Amino acid sequence: MSVRAIEPNTVLIVDDDAEDRSLLESIVTSLGFPVETATNGREALAKLETMQVAAILTDLMMPIMDGFELLHALRDNGQAAPVIVLTSFGDVEHAVTIVHELQAYWFLEKPAQAAVLGPLLNRAIKYGDLMRGTERLQRQLSQQGVLGDMVGASRAMHQVFTLIHRVAPTQASVMITGESGTGKEMVARAIHRLSARSAGPFVAINCAAVPSELIESELFGHEKGSFTGAVGRHLGCFEQANRGTLLLDEIGEMPLGMQARLLRVLEESKVRRVGGSEEISIDARILAATNRSVDRASSSKSLRDDLHYRLNVFHIPLPPLRDRKEDIPQIAKAIIDNLNLKHDCTVSALHRDALQRLMAHAWPGNVRELRNVLEWAVITARKDLILPQHLPKALGNGSAPYTPALAPQGDGAMRFEVGRSLDEIESAYITETLKSVNNDRRRAAQLLGISVRTLYNRLGEAKAAGGLGAS
């Protein structure tokens, strides 16, 4: 369905009372804002399918679809336009609850006054512009292969970024699957940052790392004295994540009995602390992650079927690093930049042969293993280029054998690997020639049959491309 063009800063007014709607329309128009109107929530949603508005003013009590249902629908659809709720006199406490729980921008008591409504609409529209700008920036970055802490321009990662953008604005539960080290928590954090809950807390618990006798307390909290060592009240992860996002990592490792309790909490949105008698309402979006495939976890009965269906509303599978090796150069650059800051180093890039060695490795530990390898290399190199000798000696177990572009044979002869580019071979040959004359560039130029100036130019080109180490 096409979206029709309307005037900038148009405000949608939703009110079933013709007199109130007309009065509000005249006030908003006098403030300089173009106006569209709807008589109930359903009509408003229909209009929003064909137009984009800058802000929405809505009454709460309406027939067919009231303001509460409209706000729920706007939140679930990821509607970016800020909503100002019109409330009856004396209902401020109720309105504040709506602002927090249904993500309305603000509330205003009836009858609206131009002196109050004008500044409020201006602030709401600026806020909406900021949110849309942030979303556009995130989309541009993901198209370039960057989304939050995740990096990758491969087709597989573009599919992951697309799924994240699609589900983030909704309230749907998400199941994230992938091998250990693929970045499941990064995906969860990206979903949280792009959601309407981004201002709220993000809480993650690794279900496999918590002893079975403590997991109930960690999830739901406990009261003072409820068990030996409970010296005070403890808020569980669900309460900590209220109005935010909770990631249940390695959900398949949770004891089956606790999965049954978890399912009840998810269905009722209420928790009861260990040793407590009061049920506490919670509002947390639930994300789950497992290093098993969803079908395998369910068939092996490590994950209850009913919990599986409740959590797996939307599925995001993460590819292993071995299936997207074309992303390694971009990932490595991002990791090196981060490690330079962490360890006060000035490593500029990977030498071509070092990169080739990374590309040949099988990466059973995925991106986490790559980061560990690069951390060793950055600490070892400290500056300039990471050379093959800076990589851990153990690198290569389970990988294709590493072979350089060109290798000395011990009798003055050189061995060239078939399949390497001429630039790589030239770069390697210049390097070996310089080594043979103790880095005397004039002598090297004579042996290579080129001028010293040409040699300097070739050195500059090769170093910029990562083909030569610092000499």
C-alpha cells in the first residue's frame, strides 16, 4: 500500500466526540500545524497505513477501538509518531501509567489550552524527528555492515540485520540461535537498543552458569530469611528488567521444573519472590538464546515444547564464522581498533600473510576465538602491522595449512604459491630482496632492476595495502 504525501508536521487528532474534535482541530490549526482527523482507533490505524504524521493526539474513551487499544497497536507496529494522550480532569495518575507502560509521549488534561499544547506538540515532533533520524542512521550502518557491536557485510549478516530491524520495534518474544561465540548477546542488545524500551534496563542471565538450586532466586528474587544465606531482599532478573528487556541465555540448560515455572510467569506477567506471598506485576520483553538449533533443543527435551512455542515467536539464526569468512577482514579491523584502545597500542592493520592465515583457519570458537587471537597479536606486535609471527603458534589446529605467498627454499631460490595475485607475489619478493641486502634500498633497487624512486613508490603502495611490514 502506497503512503500518500501530506504536509510536513501534520498532526492526527483521534476523538469520537465531534464537538471536542472540532475544537481541538481549530486549536491545532491556529498553532500552525496541518491536521488530519479520525473518530476512533481503527480509523486512525487505517489512515496511518496510507500516511505519515508527525504527532498523534488521541482521546482514551472511544467506541469501536479506544485509545488504550490504539496505543497497544501503535506500540506493536513500531509506530514512530509520538502520541499525546488526552485525559479527563483528575485522571493524572492513570495517564502517567499510560505514558510509562504504553510508550505514549505525554498526557494532557481536557480541555486542551493552546498555550500548553503548542510547546508540547513542538517538543513531541522534535522528539519524533530525532527517533526517526536515529533509526535511519542505524539502517544505513547495517547496510554498510555495522549494527551496534556487530560487523559483517556478507549476505548472511545482512539477513540477520534485516531480521533485527523487523522485530525490534515489536513486543514479540525472540529466539536467537547460534554456536557459542557467534554473538547472540550482541543481537539481543541490538534488538533492545532499536526498541521502544531502549531507555529501560537490559538484563542478561546465563541459565547454564547458575547452579540449579539458585536459579529460582536469580530469576524471581527472594525475601530476607527465605533460605540460609538470604540476608536481605533480592530482586530477581524479571524485576530488574521491568520496562526493559530480559535475555535468557542458554535457555535449553535451564532445569525442566524451572521451565514450567518460567512459562507461568511469561503467561501471567507476574512473579513471586522465593519466600514471598505477594505476586508482583512485571513488564519485561523476553529474548532467549541457545547454542542448539531450536528443533534439536525441543526434540531432545532440553526445552519444553510449550516454552519453546512461547519463546520462539520470532527466530533469528546466527551463522558461524566459517560460513562468512568474507567478513573476517572487516571484523578484524573493528576488533583491532577496540584492542588498541584497551591496551594502548597503535597496530594499524594485518599483514597480508597474517590475514591469509586467519582466513585459512576453521574458527570453531567463532568471533570470540577471533577476538582472543587478535588480542594476543595486538599485545605481541604493539604497533604497525600484525605479521604472521605475531599470531599464536597454536593457530591453525583444525584449519587448512598456512602457506605464504612466497617462501625461501634455502638455496637462494623462491617458491611461489599458485593462486596468489601478482601484487602479493611482488610485495613478498620485494620483502625478501630487502632482507637479503640488510634493508639497503639502493642495493635492492639495483637487484630488482628498478630505480630507487620506483622502489620507494612500490614500498608505499604495498605498506598501504598491508603487504609489507615495517622495515
